[in-house]
Amino acid sequence: MLRFVLGPDRRIVPDLAERLPGRGMWLSAKADVIEQAARRGAFAKAVRGEVLVPPDLRATIEDGLRGRIRDLLGFARRAGQAVSGWQSAREWLQAGRVGLLVQAADGSPAEKARLVGHRQVPVATPLDAAELGAPFGRDRAVHVAVAPGRLADRIAAEAVRLDGVKAPTDVARPRDGRKPGADPENLRAPRDAGHGGRDGAAGAVE
């Protein structure tokens, strides 16, 4: 899910960290859902007023999620919970120290598969090699091993959200020809819960 809030200038702001004050509006982290909500006035309907929806909202969310993953990888590296490179990742895999293997989306499929082998380890491919290398001070990185724990879980979760935002889900249409969840009635602004997390149950455009 993705949280949005209404800014002081009535601009719709994606709250990827789920910490901004104000009432939250929630949507599924899917490109087609975001674009339909913007196109069909779902945000305005949710807040019962005029809003300004940035024309590049989906791209802004995608860039923000990429940045969050790079930041989390940087935190993991500085905490000694992540290493990059084929040999280092292989050593961690052999020692059973990997909670998540992050591999470059544009890396060689054969090379990536050869490293994983028959090991049962979660794998994510959210970034290209240049983006993946940046947190490690490298021009490129294809393999990053992350130790089990909260950071690995957060990186995996952000990778799932990014994948949904990048690639619209191909879903079957109902008999009336509309895509499921395209109705802006499904987007609601929940009441404030007084904290920066999920502020109450909210309907979502699924």
C-alpha cells in the first residue's frame, strides 16, 4: 500500500515513509491504480474538495521508492549487514548469513542464477547495477547480500512496492468493461489516529 496526504497547497503528496502529519489516503502500490485514481478524480472525492495531482505522480513515487531502497542498502552496509560483489555474496551464502539477496535488474541472468544455485534464499531485483553500486561506493554492483533482520525485511518490502509501481498488473476486466477497483468511491481518507503510522482502516483502490 501507498499513503498519500494533502499538502498545505492542496497538492497530493506521496508519504512513502508513512510519517507525514494529516489524514492519510491509501492506494494499492500498482501503477494502473495510481494512474486511474489521478485520472478519475479519486483524491478530490476522498477529501471532498479540490486537489492538485502532480502529472508525474507515478514517476515521483517510483523515484522515491528507488531512493528508499538505496538508502536502506546504505544503512545496511554501514551497519555491517550488507556486502557487495560476487565473492563476498557467495561467502555469505555459503555461511548461511543471507536474509535477502539483492541483484541488479540488468545483470546477467545466467550469472545471477549461478550464484543462487539451489539455495532457498529470497531474491529481489529492484535496481540496475549502477543504482545498486552507489551505496557501496562502486560504479556498478550486480550482487548484494543482506543479513537477516529488519533492514532486509524493509528492503524486500520496498522492492515489492517498487515492482508494482513500475509494472501495471494485468487483471481481468469485469463484465461492464471496467478494471477492478477503478471506482474512485473506493478511496477514502481515514480519521486521524494521532501517530505517523497507518492511521486507521482505509478503503483502497485495489
